Amino acid sequence: MKYLDEYRDAGIVKEYLEKIHKLVNRPWSVMEICGGQTHSLVKNGIVDLLPEDVTMVHGPGCPVCVTSAELIDKAVQIALDEDSILCSFGDMLRVPGSSKSLQKAKAEGGDVRIVYSPLDAVNLALDQQDKNVVFFAVGFETTAPVNALSVLQAKKLGLENYLLLVSHVLVPPAMEALLEDEETRIDGFLAAGHVCTVMGTSEYIPVAEKYRIPIVVTGFEPVDLLKGLFSCIQQLEKGTYKLENQYKRVVKAQGNRKARQLIEEVFEISDRSWRGIGVLPNSGYSLREAYKQFNADARFELKSKGGSAGNKCIAGEILKGLKKPVDCPEFRGSCNPENPLGAPMVSSEGACAAYYNYRNV
């Protein structure tokens, strides 16, 4: 196949669904790690067309959803500082912190700007050199290269007022944490194709071997997902476990070397707090010592008020795959896109938002 519409072809989708139905002989739980994959599975009705013995478990692969309340609090603190401008992608504005969101901070007079790239924030810092311009650097490995590039560009321009509030998280440590969790049952993984496009596939091989679990790299279109799921279930039925790349048109084993070099130049691996999950060792990026002048956390001596975004939201259980959005008593009631109680209802990649928009249950 060469064209995008071929990966949405109903005939090919039906063919793979029939193959999966014929293949399955026992119950399997497969986690799609990425929120974009969750969105596609729900939007295209795939979760309802699979055999009853195949359960799709929605993972913590939504960067907006896993950003901790602590970091939202820090972003709010920056936004409310009269000498600062907080720049962010739009989907972060309504994510609740322990007491308020960036949207509420903006309503209170905080200077919050929606940008489409961190380089927009660099340009703003160049134009507004009397202000600290802070970009809220959220995301998995996928967005890390361009955030690293923004730091290098700011250094090249000699900007002392451009800063990053770093909230990068990494996929393989999260997978291991889930597999170590006694409550979580996962038989196989669909790994995120866009992350592997940047990082390659080598990091997943030790995970597959250590936990004796199949991991299949796949894309986001219906055929991509079903092809990946079919391959994963094939391994499960045979009792094999390995890393398999079903997204070869995009993902190469070595990833994108230039992108990885950018990441390694600017960032180092560090511990990171995940919303609803807690602190996972070596599961995020932080700025290297050589670039500490761009570290907003250090410049502002930021502190969180502590606590969570509220005790009604079961985001942690949803992000760990223990519960589905429909298991939450607040779903479609007090929690909805206009009044989100938690991050999974805010982001378009969040499982709650996907279920709200595309499933009439």
C-alpha cells in the first residue's frame, strides 16, 4: 500500500477483523500505549468490532493526561508572575492543577499565550526582551527534538529571557512500571509509531525479553492498528514474545539520528512525576547542566501547592488501564468536555474525551 486512504479501506479492515476472530482461542488484554491510537480505535469503532476475548487496554500515552498537577501549578505560578509570559499548546490550558488551570490563571490576568511551536515562543522572547518567556515543554520523546532545538536557537540568539518548563516523559519506563504493577494485566503492547520514528525500536527489545511480552510497533490508521493487533495476537497464541515493527513505512530500527542527537545534546534522563501514577525513576527528560540558564524551574524556584486535581477523577486508574472511562461515576455527568474533572477528558488524545465523543454508551 502507498496511499493513506488504503490504510482506511473498509475491505482491508474487514479482512483483518476476520483474521483476528479466527485466530483468538483465549482471552487476551492488549494495551495500546498511545493516546492517538486510543482515539483512532474508539473513533473508528474498532473496540466494538473485536472478539469478546480481546480487550483493548488504554494506556498512559496522552502527554497532556500524564502531566502532573504539580507541574500545572508551576505553570500557573509563572503565568501569574507580572514579569513573565507563559507559552503553551492550547490543549494544556484546561488541564486542572491542584487548585486551578492555566485557563483560570489567564482569566485572573495571567499572561498565557497559545503557540503552535516552541520556536514561536523563541520569537516572542526576541520581541519581548523585558519579559521572561517560558514555554511549557510537554510531551513524549516525539516533541523533545523541537524543544531541544528551541533551546539551541535561543542560545544562538543570546536570549537570556527564554526558558523551558520541562515536562517530558518517556515510554519504555512507563511500560515497565505498568508491567511491575500487580493490579495491571497486560498480555501485549501496541507501541507508539511516532515515538519510535524518533527513538527507533532498540529500547523495546529488553522490555519484551525481560517480561516475556510481545510488543508490536504500529501506526494510527485502522489498518495499521488491526495489522499490529493481529501480529500481537499471533505471538500470544504461539507463546512467543519479541519486538515487531509493523510500521516500517515510517519507523526505522535506528530512529531519526539527527533528532536523537538534538535530544542528547540538550536533555538528560531524570525521574518524572506522572499524573495519577506517581514518580517513576528515569522516566523523563530534564535540561542538562550546560543549559541550566534555560531552566524555568531553577530561575523561578517554583513550588507546587501539593495535592491533586480532585478526588472525584479516576485518571490514575484509567491511565494504568485498570478502568475504562465508562467505569467512572462522573463520566458524562459532572465530568464532560465543558467541565473536565481530569486531564483525560481535556485532551483529544485522552481516553475519556474519545469515549465521550465517539461512543454512545
